[in-house]
Amino acid sequence: MKNLQQIQNRLQAEKLDGWLFFDHHVRDPIAYRVLGLETPRHVSRRWYYWIPAQGDPRKLVHRIEDWMLDPLPGERSEYSSWQEQHRALGDILSGAKRVAMQYSPDCMIPYVSLVDGGTVDLVRGLGSEVVSSAALVQYFEARWTDEQLESHLEAGRRVDAILAAAFAEIGRKVKLEGSVEEFAIAEFIRARFRERQLVTADGPIVSVNANSGNPHYAPTEEKTSQIRNGDFVLIDLWAKLDQPHSVYYDITWTASVGGPPRSEIVNVFEIVSGARHRAAAFVNQAVAADKPIFGFEVDDLARNHIASAGFGDRFVHRTGHSIGEEVHGNGANADNLETRDRRPIIPRTCFSIEPGVYLPAFGVRSEIDCYVSETGAGPTGKVQDAVVTIDV
């Protein structure tokens, strides 16, 4: 286990007595990643791994699966009955007042809220206060290495080029054939991803006119609309390099087919991009000044800007999400709508800034990825400052 000392240093910094890892039926993938433990196919009995702020770790495993934590350091205890399990866990936690677990009060951070309520009850009943491990998880899961940052930047260069090619393909098809299906453009993007050694779990979103008013609309072969001259198009695409430990690049741009966008679209785009710009500047200024900043504050700033323009009820999702090896990562989200994310935004993490306004006739979202360094923060790729005009 390579990061034991780092974990103990963080526990001491946060004034925690220790971090208790627990799993049953592979419900907590975070535990395996943080501990550097290979995820088994089957975990039929409960195990616990205790890392104190000082001293040696301890293990508690069932006798039927006594090998479960063998790769990790620490003294091993075994149990068979539930009474024996409770006594052994109580012994391990003896004197520990504040214990971190994959728990989030009121499930405010569902990505981290993985330990079941009964296990939390058990630990509390043994005399310990259960504290959320969310900040610890961010520190060990969401911070990028130099290699991951470079993988993101390279993915961004490729994705930016593919987006431009997708807009050009829309123009080519509309000019030659009069229209092109959303699904065909999505397939075009996926093919370019394969050609450029990019991978993604799903997507992209290609939506025309009213479909763009649905934030998570995605065309399928059976459900797709035609894109024609004069239409408005939104494309949201995300991908990462096809190599181990690479991280995602995730952006959303909008375009008008065949001519300049209508005035109402320009108005909404300027409001949305203004919120995006203000949020990014706010993060950069705070980091540069070494001022603590929290995920919910970024959301508040962007949301207030859109609300002041009269579209507050049309901004129906959080301002942004953490980005990592999964497109939705385990760092702080820019969110005070769906959850109140009180985690600090820390260096070497990245999150999207993607405010939006969604109307019956069209929706506008403008998304960048914001990387936080030790001295500042800013977008990692091209930034859209005006609705693209697609030549036909």
C-alpha cells in the first residue's frame, strides 16, 4: 500500500482519528481504488480496514474469506458470528472519536455515500462519530498527475478538432442533401473518436431546436430528428485517450445552420456564456489569492447571473461536475442545486463549468473544463464566445 503515510498525514490535518473502510458485495469501489486493492469478483462476507491517524492499520475479515485483505499491511482479526464481528470492530475502534467513512450527511454527495445506514449505526453504537470521507476521497481520487493532465490536454486537442469536423459535416450534408439526422452526426463523432484512439462510455449529445431544450436528450437510431438550413444545433461530447489512467475532456458548443443565429438565441447565449465566464474568473481569482473556495459557491455565482436575467427557473441542473478517469469524477462539483457541495476546490483537480438555459423552442449550454493549479484556474481547451455559424 503505497499511500499509507499520505493518508495518515491527511487524517491528522483534518483532525480525524482514522478512516474506516468497509465493503460487502463490492459496493464500494472507492475503497479498492484508494487502498490499491484489486477488486475481487465476489465478496460474500463483510470486511473492515482501519487506518488510524497514527499507528498501524488493522484488518477485520470473515474466516471464510480470511485472505481478502492479505495485500494490505496491518494485524488481522477474524470473525464468524455477528457477535464476534461487533466485539472485534469495537476493539479496533476503541478510543476513536471521529471516524471517516464513505458516508455523506443527508446524502449530499451521493458519489461518496456508499456505506449503508446500518453499518453507520453500528459504528456510532460503538461510540464513534461517523464523519464524511468526501474531502479525503477527493484528495486521493480526484487530483491529477502530470501525466493525466497531459492526457486531458491531448484528448482536448483531438475532441476540439472532431467537434469542428462535426459542424463541417452538418454543413456538407445539408448543402448536398437538404438535411442530416442527429443520429448520423452522433455516429460521425463516434467514428472519429475510434479513428483518433479516443474512448467514451456513452454519448455524444447532438440535438436540434426543441431537442436542445432537454439537457440530457440523446439521439438514437429510432429517435432522431432532421437538421436543416436555419436550425439551431447543440453538441455535447466527451472522451479520453484509450490508455490506462487517462482522464476525460468534456465540452458543449452550439451552432446555427446556414446563417447567423436568431436574436433570441444570441441573447440567451450571451447570458449563459456570461455566467460561464464569471464562474471561471471567480475560481481563478480565489485560487490565485490562496482563498478557500467551495463547490457550491461556484454554482451560486453562475446561477445568480442567469436568475438576474430572468431565466433562473430554466437553469435546471448544477453548474458543473468533477472530471476524472470517469467523466463524472469524485472531486468537488459546482453544485448548490441538486446537492450542496461543501468540499473545497483543491489544486490538481478539474471540473466542468456548464451553465444552461432550456426553453421550449431551444436550449443553450456552454461548457468548458476548468483545471485548478497551485496558482490559478482556467479552461483547458477552446472557449466558445459566440454561436458558431455553419456554412451551407
